[in-house]
Amino acid sequence: MSKQVWKGGALLAPLPAALVTAGTPEASGVCTVAWTGIVNTKPPKTYISLRKSRYTYTLIEKTGEFVLHITTAAQARAVDYCGMYTGRKVDKFAKCGFTKTAGTQVVAPVIAECPLALECKVSSMQELGTHVLILADILATDADEAIIDGSGKLCLDRVRLLAFAHGEYFALGEKLGKFGFSAAKTKAPRAVGKAGAAAKAQGREKPRRGTGAAKQKKK
Ligand SMILES: Cc1cc2nc3c(=O)[nH]c(=O)nc-3n(C[C@H](O)[C@H](O)[C@H](O)COP(=O)(O)O)c2cc1C
């Protein structure tokens, strides 16, 4: 496959189209972030990368806390809106119909309508250039009961998660497998005689009756 080589750029896809809330219930902000991810398992750590000019950034700087929310395809318009307007001028919670609820570990509000929210405490901030890398510990995970099954398993496939890829939004759809499925032990293949091999080659399951191959299988 031939490739074109472009200069290095901020191009990685898909990314989450996530919502970050910060501040207090009375004076809170919400904005969209795509520059986010998980960077450590134990202790669980995440990051967001924000420009200093964001209202949300100033709130995080003050409180040292934020809540990171996973979003769904149904929320695509609201997610985009939260990335278009600043909370300095618009009440984005009201405009988007978001309900602020109390978290358990941080003062920043949790958006009730989002299926999953990570309550985060900032551990470090590092200026990178255009953005400030905000590293944080995930202190609590608030999961909607609608995405938890009877055995306590998280079922994110119950919602169409929203993804961001090179300036466009996509809904996650088809499930292709689960973690480790490529390494899962498979049953040893059954020994196939001439009959089985012939049937397989012809795309049939069983050898045809009356053929030598069928007789061989009966033995
Ligand atoms: C899909 C999308 C992803 C975005 N990702 C980021 C991001 O990772 N970091 C950032 O600083 N701004 C990002 N933005 C821009 C901010 O969300 C936007 O400037 C917002 O209006 C800031 O709101 P605030 O001033 O209320 O904090 C993104 C916008 C969109 C639409």
C-alpha cells in the first residue's frame, strides 16, 4: 500500500467526544474535549488537554477538580454546542438540557444524562504549547444503572457511544469481539478423514450419501 507522508499533526482517531464539567454547582462550566484518554490503570489516571483560554480551564485551575463524561450519539448536537460556545457567555447546561447532580468525591457537577462520568482530582498541570496537559486521579466512576446488567457488568453497548475522528462525529456501532478474543482457546479441530476434507473443500458440512467418502465416515 503506498503512502503519502504529511508533516506531523494532531491526528489520531477515533477519540472520545467527551464533556468536562468543573466549578461548583452554582458556578459551573461544561466544555467538550477530544484530547483525553486513560494513562494509568492503578491508580486510575486520566488526562485532558485544555487551552488556557477556556472558561472550564480557569475553573479547574481554581478547584483542582473536574468530571469527565462519556457521551452518546443522541447527545452529538449538545456535545458540539458545548464546544462552540463559552460558559462565560452562555449557560450551556440549560441550553443543552443537562441536569447537574452531585458527585461523591468532587464538588464539580455530574451531568445526569451522560451514561458514565469520572470524578477527577488534578495531580499535575503541564504547559505543552497550545494546550495544558491536566493529569488527574479518577476518584469515582458514576455509571448509569441503565448500562449495568443484573450481574453488575457494565454494558456500554447498550448506548451508541459518540466518537470524534478528524473533525467529524461518529456513533460506535458493531461489536466485533471482546478483550483477548484473539487469544481465546479454541476447541481442537476434529480429525477429518477424506470424506470431511472433500466436503470442506466443496463447502459442504456433511459428506454426500452413497459416496465412498460417506462410507469412510461411517466406519
Ligand atoms: C469535538 C470538540 C472537541 C474539542 N476538544 C477540545 C480539547 O480537547 N481541548 C480544548 O481546549 N478545547 C477543545 N474543544 C474546544 C472547546 O470545547 C471550546 O472552546 C469551548 O467553547 C470551551 O468552552 P468554555 O470556554 O466554556 O470552557 C473542542 C471542541 C469540540 C467541538
